Amino acid sequence: MTTQVIPLNDNIMFQFLDETGGAKGKFTERSLLSGIIIPTVDSSQKQPRWGKVVAVGPDSAVKVGEFILITALMWTYGTELDGEKMWKTEDAKVLMVTDDEAITTRTIFE
């Protein structure tokens, strides 16, 4: 049986896409079709990271199953349920939301 988690307010429970610290989900240099370049940050700096939403509070603007880009260090360890680690953040700490996992690895956003 899977345990159901319902965060309070606008809290979001998510799992990192790059739990092992690999490049996937890291914020590398990317450019928008409009020409805006999002630069690579120094590797010693903390970076925004991508996560997959697993539970949301009733006041949250995101949905379960979406992918979110979270501001650097704006998350806390949440819990571990059914052997899966989950982390916590809130709506104000989310930079981007998408339902397309491929966007989390692209270098150009459309």
C-alpha cells in the first residue's frame, strides 16, 4: 500500500531529478529562442535544481507530476515514505514549471 501525503498550504513535496549529483537537472548555460542567455554559474556556487512534484498542498499553483526548477538551496529534507526520499519547498521558491521532462535537459527553451 502506498502512503498518501498531503502537504499543508502551498508546500510542495518533490524528488530531485539529479539526486546523485550528475548534470541532469543542473542549471547549465541555456538560451531562449528570444536570444536571452541564461549563463552557467561557477561550479562552486549552488545552482537551481529540477525536481518532480509528488504531492502538493491545497494552496499550491503546481500539480503532481509536473517538473519544477527550484531556486538554489530553497528546499529542505522532507521525509522518506515507502522507501522514496521527498524534499519540501513552497510555491515562492519555484522558478519554472513544466509538464515536459525533456525541457529539464534542453539547452534551448522554446
